[in-house]
Amino acid sequence: MKRQVAALMVMGLLGVTLWAFQGSPMITTVEPETGKAGDAVSAKGTNLDKTKVSELYLTDDKNDTKAVVTTQSDSEIKFMIPKMAAGRYHLMVLTANKASMIEQPVILTVE
């Protein structure tokens, strides 16, 4: 009986966690993976429309640089690489309600 209750609790917590992240923005790919200031880039994923994402940044964990978004849909954000130092940068989104910045698991290399 205790095992059944514990298993039910674990399943409930897992369900709540999955529900909480279901609407979160997630970028899964960036193309091209390398570019320079002024180049157009496409970031694809889910929940990326303006009702979920208000701004896009490139971050090296010390500095966050805002990118200029040119077009945005639920599955894609197109943006221009801003003028910045060469290096490897994670993409990061500011949620539409401005409650959180979510660093994404994709890297863009700026030349």
C-alpha cells in the first residue's frame, strides 16, 4: 500500500512538472550556427510566438546582448546578430510576461 501511494505521488509530481513547462519557450536549433554581426539567423523550436517570448538575447553568462528580432512565429524566431565580441553564445529568451529569462540549450558562434 505504501509503495502504491509513493508511486502515485511521484506520478502526480511528474505530471505537475510537465504541465508547468508545457507552455515554456524552447529553442532546439539555430541556423546557421556561425555568423558575424549583421547576419540573419533562424532559431527554431516551440512556443516562440509574441505571446510567450518578448525579447531574444545572446549570452556568454557574463554579458547579455539583445538581438533584433525580424520575424517571429510559434515555431521560429528570425533575428540579426548584434555587434558584439567574437565568441560562443547561448540564446536566451525573455518571457512575454517579463517574469523570467530562460537560457536555451543552443549555441551560436559569433566570428
